[in-house]
Amino acid sequence: MSPKALRPGTKAAQPSEGLLDLRALQRTPGFMLRLAQLKFFEGFYEEFAALGLTPATYAIFVVIRDNPGVPPSSLASVLRLRLPNLIKILNELESSGFIKRNRSKSDRRAIELMLTPKGAKLIQEGARLTAPYNKKMLAPLDEAEQRSLLELLNRILRF
Amino acid sequence: MSPKALRPGTKAAQPSEGLLDLRALQRTPGFMLRLAQLKFFEGFYEEFAALGLTPATYAIFVVIRDNPGVPPSSLASVLRLRLPNLIKILNELESSGFIKRNRSKSDRRAIELMLTPKGAKLIQEGARLTAPYNKKMLAPLDEAEQRSLLELLNRILRF
DNA sequence: TATTGTTATACTCTATAACTATA
DNA sequence: TATAGTTATAGAGTATAACAATA
């Protein structure tokens, strides 16, 4: 692969950035996943800032859109958020008029989450930014490689 | 691919987890990267807890080991940590006797970071856990796919 | 004046415990 | 008694501003 700066075992002092031997980290999937995720989230904030969407609220909108009536507990589970932390976000989204909470008729403890028309409009606008955003983030990969990456990630997570 | 629960546009109420339509998120690289990273970090804490290593300190040890004399500013840059946040971790690692700070002779503002023998021993023990840990995390992928994933992540990050 | 390292501090994200209302 | 949702709160991670020492 990339013949990286070979810096043998010299005791050379203060190596400056760019000349560092990072090969061990480059072979560490967890570290590379962290850097990739940081890159995607930073890019997301730039791209979606005008709409006020964050990665978390984007995912929340998408799941409610595709699963109207989903309860907070299921939503927290699939998004890997703790329920109390999700509730805080839902409170903001509801008081801003983007989502609605309905009491279930069959189990009056349960909440059914729905998008309001305002929320549906917001995620629809967000969805229009998604393709160009992903394209920019994945620019170094060709189409087949982009599909491959997604498939490998899905397999790791056993979806 | 996986013929996922097809749930057409029924207005069906309170879909329970496992029956949710998550196809949009599964096609969202940023979201899948977040889930994969969470999986790797949770697995890391289980595997390395006995040694007291975190993902952050593991990476710090590896970079100093492979680049003795590296200054904090370069370290922060490659690990994508803000310098003040890295300094706090370095203070703990130094007072625990794992690393040492030397003043540079040529530029007396600069710090050269080194592992102590104790620190070198710790990362050596940590390195022995790395292969089995990565193998467990990547178990759903065969060898070629594991290499492919790493290479795609490296390309995204232009390493 | 600019740069390296450092401290102090604020903010966001995440985690746990406890409460309510329904079952 | 157990469960879904909620509140309060503590902790970890991450951000900016300001300062000391040196260049």
C-alpha cells in the first residue's frame, strides 16, 4: 500500500507532524472509524447548519418519518441513545412544533411519535441535501467502493 | 441485499423495535460509522479495562512509542484532540509514571514526549490484546473484507 | 509579534437514579 | 410488581479564552 515515511528506529528528537509514523493507527479499525465519523459529523454540521439539523435530530426525523407512531423507547434503542437523553431532544422538537406526542389508546403509558407538517417539511428539505453531502464525504471512493463500504459496515453491525 | 421488513405506507400505530423500517439510516454512511464506532469503543472498554487503557490513551501510547520525542501539538493534531484536552490526559499519564516530558534543547518552548519503561510495558501488554480484539469486532467479515474496510477508511481520510 | 505549552472554564453529550402513571 | 415515559443530576468529552515562557 502507501509506502509511508519509513523512519527507522532513529532516536531522532521532536518529529514534526506529517513526518510521523502512524502506520499502527492506520491499521487500527476503531481509530480509523473514529476519524471517519468525526469527518462525517463535521461535514454534516457545515452542510445542514442552515436547517438547524444535527446528526441526532436528522436520524430522529428519519425514523419517525418512516415509522409513524414509533415509541420513544424503540427510537432510543435503534439510535443508541439513552432514553432520558432522547427525551430532552424530543421535548425541544415538540416545543418547536416539529413532532407530536400521542397517547396510545391500547396502552395509556405508551407514546406514539409523529411528525407535524412542519417537521415533515424540514426533513424533506434535509433529505435534498443528503445525496450531495454523502457524495462530498465519499468523494475519494468510486461508486462500487461506496456501496462496498456501506455493506461492510452493515455486516459488522449485523443489520 | 437483505430483504428488510417491507412495511408499506400503512398508518399502523406504535411499530415495535425489530419491525422498524431503518433502510434510510442503513444507507446513511455517517450514521453507520457512528454505530460501528460505538461498537468498537464499547468492545474496547471491555477488552482493555483490566489494563486501564482507553481508546484515547491507547492511541497516545502508540504514537509516542513509534515517534519518541513527538511534541504535544503534533500528537493533538494527528489524534484530532484539542491541545488543552490532550494536556489534561498527559498530566495524568505523567503523574502515573507512564510518560515523561523533556524540554527540547533547540527550542526551549517545545516539549518532547517519551514513554517511561513502565509506559512501554503497558502498551506492550495492550498490543497483545489488539489482534484478538480486532478479530472479535470484525468477526462478520472475512480477511479480504477486513483489509478492504481498512483501505476504504484510509482512502476517505486521505492517509 | 508569534508560537508552544498550559490553566481555567464553559458547553455538549452521555450515564444513572428516582419519580409518575399506567399495566 | 413491572413497564413506559419523564425529570433531575452527575460525569465524561470537547470547546474557547487567556496566560507564561520562549522564539
